[in-house]
Amino acid sequence: MSAPIFGIELSYWQETVLRSVGILAAVLLPAGTFVYLFLFKMVSFMQSRLGPMEAGPFGSMQLLAEVGKFLQKEDIVPERADRKLFKLAPYLVVATVLLVYLAVPFGPQMTFVTNFDGGIFYVLAVSSISALGVLLAGWASANKYSLIGGLRAAGQLIAYELPMVLAVIGVVIQAGTLNMSGIVSAQANGAIFGFDGLGNPYFFTQIIGFCIFMIAVQAELGQTPFDMPIAESELVTGYITEYSGLRFLLFFIGEFASAGAFAAVAATLFLGGWAVPAAWADLDSAIFNLLGPIIMLTKMMILGGLIFFVRFTFPRFREDQLQKLAWTVLIPISLANILATTILKVAF
Amino acid sequence: MEETPEAPEVDEARQAVIDKLTEELGEAVVGSHIRPGDDVWVRVTAESWRTAGLVVRDHLSFRAFEYLSAIDWLPNPYGKNEDAPTDPRPEPNTDIVTGYAGGDTRFQVIARVQSYTSKLGLNLKVDLPDDDLSLATWLPVYAGVNWHEREVHEMFGITFTGHPYLQNLYLPGEFEGHPLRKDFPLLARFVKPWPGIVDVEPMPASDDEAEAETEEAAE
Amino acid sequence: MTALTERQQLAYANAQAADGRVNLEFETDEGMTLNMGPQHPATHGTLRIVVKLDGEEVISCEPVMGYMHRGYEKLTEVRTYPQVTTLINRIDWLGSFANEVPFILAAEKLMDIEAPPRAQWIRTVLFELSRIANISLFVGDMALHIGAISAAFYAFRDREYVLNQIEAATGGRFHPNFDRIGGLKDDLPKGWIADTKASMEKIRDFCDEMETLVEGNEIFQARTRGIGVIPADVALAYGMTGANLRASGVDWDLRRDQPVGLAWNECDWNVVTHPDGDSFARFWVRLQEIRESTKIVDQLLDGLPAGPIMAKVPRIIKVPEGEAWVATENPLGEMGYYVVSKGDLGPFRVKIRTASFNNVAVIPWVTRGVYVPDVVTILASLYFILGDIDR
């Protein structure tokens, strides 16, 4: 088994339980924080209002209240809907998010799978399953608004997979490994042109890749300016229209949890993940099992804040403009990025 | 100070409009009225309605369309429903008195067009005989008259020949009757009496008075 | 195979049928019918747009209205003239003072009464305040429909300053019912002029903010430029008026070109036009109109004449026989009343010509061949109010 955590030897099943609980915490805690901080408070302050203030101090328990509200609602499936697919769709979306979190390292031993060699490759592959969930939701709802939303989502999500993957390739080339923990240590231990005071967070060298990745993430999450699938003023809520109660809650939490997941992935790839530059501290010490998640959460908050700030500011693209952006602008730029990275990697 | 009789104002621009219209349409112009400095009304015959529209749009450059509607000149037989329902209903007045530019019939279609170059507006009226409430559509003249004609059709019952889709605009599909005609009652005033009437219902009497009344009625 | 319950059988049959139904609709030439029904976020109110789609492209688009028809023209026949003002307040409920004015002016024209100058000037100021209140909502609303939801909040926030001023003067934020035949109901409260000028400053800041945030946003421009182009001759034929007409390049503003006695000619302001005729032009023209309105209000408040508020009118108002048409440049366009009077206490027939009725009639023409998101953009840019269409 892995090394003792804080000096305590745990048997296999105890470790597995701990890891499972940890994953759930890792998913729900950031999701909840995202919802409260960004959806309730940041957007309210941006729109010169206060947001929820009643439930808990400064409205911090509002999410719990909303969860309770959704849990006690009636389970409605539209009469003409395809029941099995209708019920399956939200679970697909949420399952995707959980699967993405599995591969993200939160500390030197705070990983669900030790030494996951396929790290980032696995993450990119698994994150596309949510597109299937969205399409199922749109089609199975027997509602033309949902159908249009689902079809738009399918086109959009597939189109923006490519820039995301290509942006990540630059990072992989620079790190030399697909293993997420390896990428973290490459950034922490690396040096920018010989100066190792800051490590080598790929934010600086892969700035273009970072921008493309964040744009692609915005589109993968279905947030404005890429929220054609939901497009509230046209499609009522797009593919989520017919969902209510627990299933709507799953979509809702899934949306914010996947924002957290992608923010975590972006933090790992570009900001150095759970680590600080190796020049500042000894990264192998056990203290980073506690500090790692906290550092990771902070970085996730920063990136999540960026995602939601853009969401509440910009208008939305029409889907043909959206597709044009992906295919004719982002993909060529990311290909050029890969080329430049390769050349520079070989040269230096 | 001596009062000099004022010479009637002459509104030259508007008079020129009437003159040009009479020149183009000839016998079809059967009435006109000018309020100097303000507005001009012209009444044409029903047969020349479409031609009048084309003349007005092309030759007199009234290119902007304002509205098309109708007036039912029958005085309201129900009055204002502000009388107490117990009073005898007053005799309805059936005299049809029409307004500016004259008119002989109960229904008149009125349309207004505007010219943005000469800054004038023109009201066109046309009489419709009671037994033949139909008029040529103005769709080829102004595209925007579509909904106006539908509204006049459902509200007054006037058909516009040549209009492709004279369906109800506001009212549900099975509605019977034409609401803006004067003989179509305003149902709200029948269902609930006008609250401004005093003593619609007898005041609730006290017990002594009620007994006295029933005794009187029994006698 | 286990026996299926009846419910399962029904569900299976429904699933197959649902599939087949949609497939059938895809394959017919008429296209899939999408009902942006009376309840929809995109239509401001209860307007139903039946859209036939081929994929995402509109084949035909038909608006169905009348869900809010209240029968105003019939109701005016049983009301006296002062009572009609309470009724017509509610036609365009966002710029409500502006609805009363043309009717009152028509009655005054027939009675041959002229309101004193102070009343006319204050009427103009309140008219422009309603215009600002109405159009600033449009600015936020159009941004909302394009997706920038924060702009709508800013519009509501800054509109409150204007509504507060209207309430301070007339007693009602939304339905002032302040105009009377012959003048106004009351004079202005103390300190109102200074407060209104301060709120005009805030409105000008709001315009600047909207220009940077919304108008200058590249995505907004990509969504609105070239969408829903209405050439000038089509606009004239359909009877479109107001900012929609000026955005198509026609230089016509009733305030300047057909004065009705209010005080617009006493101050210095511009008529804003735009040659393009697309949705962006309509947005831009209205934003500039807010600025021009603030200029008008400032100038009028500076030179407000002293004097009585109400002309000498008899207590019981009987309007002599005649017909009159008065139209003014309301926030939504040109609103006119054709009043037929027989010398009674109330009108014989009132024809209410509203701007949105003609503006909405152009929708089938302008939405041919656009995409579904563009339908929403065009609806937002044409800017109608349901009460104005349906009366």
C-alpha cells in the first residue's frame, strides 16, 4: 500500500473508505463554495444587489436550504418523455464530474489512484461523457426547446473538445509526462530560464495554451458567452427545461462541480496544482497532505472566479459564431502553440 | 375697439391636397373638410377605395401609413348604463348623424396616411351601405394595413375583399358578434351595475320596518 | 420475457411515438413548429410567436396577439373624458404619462382650450421623464435577451431615480394619472427641480456605462449588426414609427415636425437617426435618445415659466361636437388618438393608434431566413409593450 499517512498504517479497505469520502468532499465542497461565493454573492455584487442574506450569516446556508427544497419536490417525468433516458441523463453528467476528480492530485499522497500514468489523458477522455448526458437530456425530454438545446450542446461540446486537448498537449510536451502528479512536480521543481525562485508554472510559458484552455472550458461548461444550449431568454432553460426536483439539483450541482473540476485541472496544469515552488518548501513532507488541498482550493477559487466573472459579464454568441470561433480561430492558434512549444523544448 | 369680421383662414397646402385628389379621382370624391392649420378629411366612394389609396400614395406622396379603422355612427342604444336598472330605459335615439366630410351610412371606414415630406396628414373616409359591408383591401397599397383590416373585420364585421387571411386578431376563434358595433352591449355594465348609481338595492331594513313591510304586503 | 405492466407499455409506445412525431416534423417541408408561446422569456409579455423552423433557420414566423386585449375602444364609449385618462394610462405602462397627453390634447383641441404655458412645460418634462424611464428599460432588456444579464440590473437601478421623480410630482410611479383637460392636477413639489436635474446626471452616467459595457462589446455587436435590417420604404409601408423608423434612416420626429403645443420647440436638441436599419441601429438610436431627453429636461427645467397650472375649464366637461386627431412622439413610437365627439360628457368613439401594433406587424417580414437567436434579437430591438399592441 501507499506510505503511511501521518504515521498511521491503514489497511486497504480503510484507505479506500477514506479516499471515497475524500473524493466526495473534494467534489461537493468546492461546488458548494463556488455556488455560494460566485453564484450567490459575486454576481449579486456585480449587479448591485446583495444576494441571499437570510439563510445563515450572510446567506451562507442558502445552498443547504436550496438542496432541501429540491429534495422534497415531486418527481415529475413528462408523459411523452422517454423515461429511462430521461432519468439517466443527470446521473451521466454527475458521474463524469466525479470521474474527473479521481485523477486530480490534491497532495503528495492525496490522490485517489496512486501513480496514475494516464492522468491528463484520462481526464480529457472522461470529460466528454457529459456531452452524452446533455444530448440524452435534450432528446428524451419530448420538448422542442430541450431538443434544440441538446442539439446545440452536442455541436458545441464536441467542437470545443479539440482546442482543449490541443492546449493541453503543449503542457504535456513541456512536462514530458501525462501523469498529473508528474506535471505538478515538474512545475514545482522546474526553473524558468535558470531562475528557480518561482518554479516553472506553465502559466507563464504556456500563456496561449492557458487562454485557449480557459475559453474551451467556458464552452465545455456551457457558460456564457457560450451558453447557447441553455440560452435562457430563448430556450427557457434548454435541455434542462423539463427537469425539476432532485434531477434538476443534480444538473445544478453537476454544473458547479464540473466548473470546480475543470478549474482543478487547469490549476494543476498551469498554476502548479497543490504544490508551491520547490525553492519555498520541502514538497515531500507530510504537512503538504493538509496544505495541498488548501492551496488547491485557493487556486480553484481564483480560476473559478474568472470563469464566473466572464459568465455574468458577456452576452452570448450565436451557435454559428461559436462554431466559427472554435474551428477557425482556436484550433489554428493551439496548433501553432504546440509547434512553438516543441521547437522551444528541443532548442532549450 | 371695433371688431372686424375675420376672413376665414385658408389653408393652402391642405386645399391643394383636396384639389389634386379631386383632379385625380373626379367623381369619387364626395365630401371634404379642412380644419385650417390642423387637419383635412376627404370622403370617397367605396368603389374607388383602392384607386384612392394608390393615388394618395404615389401621386400625393403620402407614403406613411398610420391606421385604418371604422366608425359606427349609430348612437348607443344602451346609453352609458349609468341609470338605475329600475328606472324605465330612455328611448334610444336612432338618428345617424355623421361627422366631418359628411356621410350617409351607419358604418364608415376611416384611414389616415401621413406624408413625411410635406408634413401633412390626410384622413380618408368611405361610406359603407348596411347591406354590403365590404371594401377592397388596401394590402397592395400599404403592407401594414394587414392587421388593421383584420381588426376592423372582427370588431365591426366589415369584409375586405382580397385580404388573404381575415381571421380574428384579438378575440378567440368561436366568438360571435362584432364587439365595437354600437348595438353590441358592453357586458360588464350589465353583469354588474354601475357602482355610481345611488340606491341600486334597497337598504337593509331594520327588524321593525321589515315586519311592517311584510304586514303591509300581506294585507 | 416478464409481463410488462400497462404503464411500461404505455411509456414504450409513447417513446416510439415521440420519436416518430419529431422525425415526421423534420421531414415535412413546412418544418418544425416551435411555439414561443404566450409564456416565454423572450416575448415581453403575452405575445405568442409561432415559428416554423428548418433546423435552426426560420421558415416563417407569425405573431399571435390579443392575449391582453382589454377592449379599450369599447370602454371609452361609456366613460366621461376625465375617466378615460385613468384608462389610457395603462396602454403603454412603462411610459405611462405619455399615453394621457395626446388624448387630453385632442379634447382640448375640440374644446378650443389651451393649457397655460407652465402646464405645457411641465407636461413636456414629465413626458420626457417617462420616455427616459421607458427606454432605459429597453436598453437593459435588450442586453438581457442577448445574454448580458447584468446590464438589466443596472437599467432597473438607474431607472429608479427617474421613477422617484415622477412619483414625487404625480404620486404614482407607474400610473400617474396627472394630466387634466386644461392643465395638470397639481403644481410641482418643492425641491423637485433640483432633484430631477441630479437624476438626469445619473441617467447620463448610465448611458455612458451602457455604451462601454453593452454597445462596445464585440459579442453584442456580432449579435446585432446586420440582423433584422428593415429598409426605409418597408418601414413606411408598415407604418412603423419612432426609433425603429429613425434607425432606418428616416428623419422624422413628431416632436419637431408636428408640434402640438407642448414645449419641445423651446429647447435645443437633436433628432438622432442611423442609416443601417438593423438591430444595432435601433439600440443605438434609443440610447442616444435618452441623452437627448436629458438635455431637454435640463433646459426646460431651467426656463420653467411661472403661472397657473390649470386653464379655466367648466366643472363638468362637455366637449363640443367634432373630430380630432392628435399624435405625439411617445417612447415606443407614434401614439395617436382619433376622438369623435358628439357634445356629450364622454367621447362617441376613440380610435387609439398605438405604435407597437404597427411595429409588431413587420415581424413576419423581417424574420424570414434568420436563426432562432436572431428572432429573439429582433424582437428585443423592435421593442413593443403588450398593452400597446393589444389595448
